[in-house]
Amino acid sequence: MPNPYDIINGYYGSPKYATEIAKVSELQRKAMLGWQIINENPIPTTPQEVFDKLVRKLREVGKWRGSKSAAQNLLGSIDYEGECGLFAYAFRTLLTAPKPFGLGLDKGQVSLVTWKGLYGNGFVVKHPEVIMELEANVDRDPSVSLVDSPLLHFWDNHKVINYAGRLWDPSYGCTYGSDREVILFDVFKDEVEIDGATWYACEPTNLANSIKVEGKNLSPSQGVFFKQTKVLEKVRYQGPLLRHS
């Protein structure tokens, strides 16, 4: 079955586009996730409305996996599994694809941004309990309240979309003015190996001052550590910790 988002990617702007896109029947279009987001009621007319519909659809069918699928496959209802880059590119495609497959915005207005933290080595943010089957990867002390010790996720990097002065994150379903609105810890470079585990030194941001470690609130000047281990071949972290041992 021809995928209109593949056709747009390969032919839009060329003389062959009209011929190729006509090969996708109305019935085929209606079965595709991208078409449903753009054309099913309530029909979105703004980027915010497209974003909201995409996020709702992803919560229904999206699955976080380490695969390298393409946005065309997601929007064409071929493959719903992928990482943050897939979901970000899908949003970008819905904004820039020509009508009736997208909003038809100028590609130059929409760009991919990769977060790597202040030092380019990763960062830590709060995380829902489960999001598209992705769990928080930092182990927490269950005896401490979620207010004092929230669910956390340690990221090497994370991809979002920059449009109209905002950063749009389909993975978390949020928009931000900058990454400083969400990052709790920036990861320093030069991690160390101790007894088979990797230790990452991190710097708390102002957002981390509500988190308690050993009964005390953190301050931006107080360095902490996250310890990386493997549990059943899955990478896990412990932290924040005041010392490595």
C-alpha cells in the first residue's frame, strides 16, 4: 500500500508528486494515523491542536523502543515503535507536510533540537510512572514520598521540535521555553568506573531544590552522583547520591 508520507518525502515539489499521491486511495488515507490526526473531527487548525492530537494518539498506540523507525512509517500506521526522535519528527512532518496531510507550514520554521544538558553529557528530569511503556530508569527509595523523591529519568540526549519560539516535546506531551524549565540535574563529563559500575557527577539546577537527599534539600551548588548499573540487561541508575562508594 502506498504511503503518502513516503511520497511527500520523496516527491513533493517535483512534477511527479501529483501522479504519485493520487495512487493513495481515500480508503487507504483514512486508515493512516497522520491522516486521522489532520482530518478527523475536531479538525486541527493550529500547531497546538495538531500537537495535542498527536500526543493523544501516541498515548493510545505509541510504544517506546530502541528501534530506528521513520516518521513516515509512524504516520502511515506501519510501525508505532521508536524513540523520542521518531515522535519529534512525526510532529515536524505533520506541521510541514502539504494539505491535506499536514498544516503546510514552511520547513524553515520548524527544526529538530537535541538536548544534551548543560555540559553535553546528559541530564535528569522528572518522569511519569509509565509513558508509552517507558518507565523511569532511576531507582528511588520507596520509603520516601514522591514529593521529596520523584520518579526520575536519566537521559544521554532527548529530541524535541523548535517552532515559534517554543520547544515541543511529543514524548512527554509538553512545551517549554527552554530545557531549563524541565532539567533537574546536568551531567558533568568524565564519569568514572568503580567496581564495575559507572558513576556520573551531576550538578543540580534550581528545579532540584525540592528534592531531598539524606533528609536535606539540595542546592545548585551541591554536587551529586548517579550510579549506573545493569539489571537483566537493562540500564538502571541510582541517585541522586551525595557520595560515590
